[in-house]
Amino acid sequence: MLTKRIIPCLDCDLSIPKGRVVKGKKFKNIIYAGIPEILAEKYYKDGADEIVFLDITASYEKRRTMVDVIERTAEKVFIPLTVGGGIKTIEDINKILNVGADKIAINTYAIKNPGFIKQSSKIFGSQCIVIAIDARKTGGTKSGYEIYIYGGRQETGIDAVEWAKRCEQLGAGEILLTSMDKDGTKEGFELNLTGKISEILSIPVIASGGVGNPEHIYEVFKKTKASAALAASIFHFDEYSIPVVKKFLKEHKINVRI
């Protein structure tokens, strides 16, 4: 049985020097949560399997992502780091990998230029290329779920399930699937969408959006084929620790690395 991964997510706002971690609800009502490299080191020591950094305004502000933050983090954190936000060239990917990241996440630019998925996966390998999907239930597509870009600011009319399939065909090695409806609500994952996408893909799917307690993580692993669970609020604000979550999962027969 494959080991399920627990992945803290650091949504980063770089509008101040050195950046800060923030958290919102349904991509709005943003509040401060900490300093990126300090939180990352804490989660590494607590037993996180990987860490995801998302520069949440890079694409909207049309700037490159957070090389300095990743460089400082990689000096002290020795688990896989995935970095997303504003990535649109091979040079961008090179810079991020060269300072210590292991994977890159693409959202907006992948939608605008799907060929970039194929190009980047050929150069760096599929295992390096994560496609981030921000989806909302609108009823306006075949599956009922539509993709949004620019940090959730712009709808695309693209079906989330169909896009996930295409990303795999183009060479993506993983999908980071965020439910905008569930984001920050602490009501549990969007099981229907996560189930639809994880069922049809052979590449790993990371479930994101809605974690409020360890039971929600157990539920997404039990009811879908998600390979990993992403969480933010419950870790940032010390509601639950990673060891507590993993102990709960282990007790409920979910295979996790302790």
C-alpha cells in the first residue's frame, strides 16, 4: 500500500520584504500566518512529507516568483519543496530548481500555453511538473466544475476534469487540486471533484481546500484515490500538529510515514 503524504501549504504574499505567509477563505479575507522559511522549518521538523509554496499574487501582478524565499528555506529544510506562482519560462524553472526546489507548480500559464507543460516535462522530467488546478462548482461545464486563474480572480470556462486529463497527457507528473468553494472553510475536502479526478488519472492527485480536522484527511484518503492531502490553517494556527494528524491516520489504518 502506497504511503499517503501530508503536505503543509504556504501561501506567500511578497508585498513586504522577505514575504509573509497568509491564509484566506475562498481566496478572500486574507490574514497573516507567519514567515515562510520559519514555518517551513517547523513543519519539516514536525514530520511533513513535502511543503508547497505558492506565490499567490505573482501571476496577477505579472512578476516572477520567490527565489530568495526558497533559497533561504532550502538551507534548513530537507524534504521535497514545490514552488508555484508566476512561472512562465524554462529560465524561471531553472532558477527555482537551482536554489533548492524539487518541483514547480504551474496554473495560469499552463492554461494560457498548454504546450509549456509538454516542453517543461521533457526538459525537467514529469516528476518535476505539478499542475495546480483551482476549481469552483459553477454548473457551467460538463463535470460542473470550472477552472479559475490569476489566483481565483478570473474564470476560464474550462472543465476541471477534462483539463486534468489533458495535463496528464501533456506530461504533467502530479495535480494539485484546490476547491475554491471549500478553501478555508474547514468543512472538509470537495470529495466529489477530488474523486472524479483521482479516479481517472494515473498520476498522483493532491487534495486541497477545506481541511478542519484529522477526520477530513482520513475521509479524503478513504473515499477518493488522492495520494496526498494539503493543509494550511490547521497547521498555521496550531489547531492540530502534523504528528497528531499522522498518529490519527495511522490508528485508522492509513499508511503514512511517521
